[in-house]
Amino acid sequence: MEEGQIMLASLLRREVRDARDREVGHLEDLAFDLEARPPVATDIAVHLEWTDRVGGLLLPRTVEDIVLLLPWSEVEALDPEAVYLRHEHPHFEVASSEGKLLLRRDVLNKQMVDAEGNRLQRVDSVILKPEGVLLFLEGLQVGMEWFPPGRRMERIVGKLRRRYNRAGEANVIPYEAILRVDEDALVIRT
């Protein structure tokens, strides 16, 4: 991993604090727009520890376990200890997860296949690059030490790194190689 990059796993469960600096929950997932170049975070999934409201709506009873998707514009700052939101709880703008690609849910540990459907490997880690308050997708990390003799995946990753002129570690598939994310597999352009 190159300097300035972070792993998705290091963000998951990071404390989330509202505009009054109160801990309201933790980061559960991140939604990304794969069409952007580079892909950028569009929403943040926050696991609230408790709430009696969602946005401006009063709930019939307090919920002790709920994950809300908030648009990225709600993020004020990211630091190594916490994610800070622009508004105070419960006055967050909420978004639907319908049609959104969530990294933890839809990418992490997903089976990768080539365009012909040949199985390659599972995604071990997702590499992100922070720039100010924004997060960009850098690539997918795969574990090379588990491959049988022949090192097919090592050759594929090397080919992709050369094609997209991406230096760095040999076990990183650049985001440019992602064709699409299907329900059962992540399709890589080989």
C-alpha cells in the first residue's frame, strides 16, 4: 500500500460524532460511484446506537439498532479517531440505499471473475485515498500468498498494473480494471 492510502477495514466501526461532538454511532459502510474517475464516496452508512428520530420524523418507539445512509455532504471531517458530521443528531439528511454500491456489502470479500466468468480470487481489502474530506477508490487488494503454483492471479495483476500505468504493490488491482459489480461477482477486465 502506498503512502496516503488507507484500507476500508480501518474506517469500519470508526466513531461517528455529530455537530455537537456527541458520539452517535460508528461507520458501517461507504457508498461509491464507480462511474466517476476516480470513483468517489457518495454516501456514508452510520450505525446509530439509538435514536427516536430519523431526520425530522419522530419514530413510534426508540430504535436501538439502525443503520442510516447519509449523503457525503453530511460529512464535515475525517480524522484517525472519528468521522464528524455537519448536523446534530437527529437532524441528518438521509438517503435510500436503493441502487447504491456499498463497499463492505457489495465488494469486500466478493468473488472476482474475468469478463468470461472465470473465477479469479476474492477481494481481500479495499484501498482508499483520502483527499481532504473526500474518499476515492484506489483499488482492490488480493492475497497472492494463497495461490497455487502457476501464479495466474499474479500475472493478471501485473498485466493490469502495466495496462493502467499504476505502480505500487503487486497485489493491487487498480479501480480502472473493475468492469461492474454483479450480485454474485465483481467483474474484472483482464
